[in-house]
Amino acid sequence: MRLTVIGGSGGYPGHGRPCSGYIVEAEGFGLLIDPGYGVATALSVEGAPTFEAVLVSHAHPDHCADLNPILRERAWAVPPVAPLPIYSLANALDAVLALDRPEVLDGSYELHELERNGDLSIGPFEVKTALLPHPRPNVGVRITFGAQSMVYTGDCGPSDELITLAAQADLLLAEASYALEVHPDTAGALSSAADVGREAAAADVRQLVLTHLMPRTSESDALAAAAQSYEGPIDVARPGLVIEV
């Protein structure tokens, strides 16, 4: 199982980097997770990884806005292409799908509703979902292929549910908007690198990748903050980062 980071900027594209966008691949099947701002452009270049399905963690636009151009490309493809399977919570994509009249995107996608705490199969992957704390309903996912597993948080505040979801995972891809402290306005709704370092240690994961750093958050500060509690390998989700899970 391979993870490719397309983008990982928090909130808005910063330093030339797209917002959240990740592709998980196994057996020739690609699952695009969270097509945020800038992801469609990054995926339009020659040699970019391909995908056969999309999963969206929650409704905030830095995690799903670029679904619109992705679907426009498919809707207008010549020759026509098969509908794209999309997995999301109920009503999470209402706003982005409403950017076009229904007939514009007709036939370009098939929408599948995720349960807030459930299990499903997508291609070769077994996927477990868990509702994690955030102002908009947000699912974290544990993706398993054979004996390999990775967990992605979406956006969430610190929670025991995440520790349970991530227990002994090979990789934890975790939102870490800030280094040491979350802004009071979003306390409980977002995490710091220090928070996810503690959670990674408690869950005994093999590797930690920090993502969704706000453009003003220092990568070095975030790495140092996570390392205060977590002793395993830590990286930052930069575009082009590839990890063999």
C-alpha cells in the first residue's frame, strides 16, 4: 500500500502547496482522499497518480472544493468515462455539488453515504470510519490492505476515539494545524502537533505524518513539538511525499 501526498496545506493553499489531498494505492487501484483547494490542478499534470474513487472526510472546502473541477472533467470527457464513486457523510457534499446545475454533472459520479462509525470496502481496501470532533461532522478513516494499515484523521480535536482508531497502525496521517497550541477559537476542533504526538504515542503507531499545517505554522516547530511525546519517525505532508506503508 502506497500513500502519495498531493497537498497538505491547512485552510488555504500556502507556499504554493494545495490543501488536503492524498492518494492511497494498492493493486493498481487509487483512492483519492479529500480533494481540497488546488488538488485538481496538481493532478492534471503529466505523470500525476490516478484514482478510481474518492473519499471525503468532511464538508469544509479545503477538503472537498476541488471535487467540482474533477467532476467537470469527467462530465465533459470524450469519449465518456464511467461515473466516479464518491464516499462521504450524508449531505457533506451538498454545497460543492450545487456549484453546477445538476444536469452539468449528470452521470459523472455515484454518491455513496458513509456511516459515522462503520465498515466498508472500497476497491482492495477495507475501511473503518469513526466520527471525530470537529464543527462539521468529520470521519477519520482506518484503511487496511492485507496486514498494512494507515489512519487519516480529517480535521479533529484531540480525542480518545482517534487513539482507538489508530491503535498500532503502520501510519498515522494526522491534522496538526499548529505546533504547540491551538487557537482558542478552535480549541477542541483542531489539533496541534504536540497533541497528535501524544496520540501517536498512546496508539503505538509505527510512523507519523503531520498534515494540514496552517501556512504560518513552522514545519520545524511542528516536528519538534510532536517529537516531545512520539519517538518514532515523523514527517510533514509535503506535495510529492510518497510512503510505502
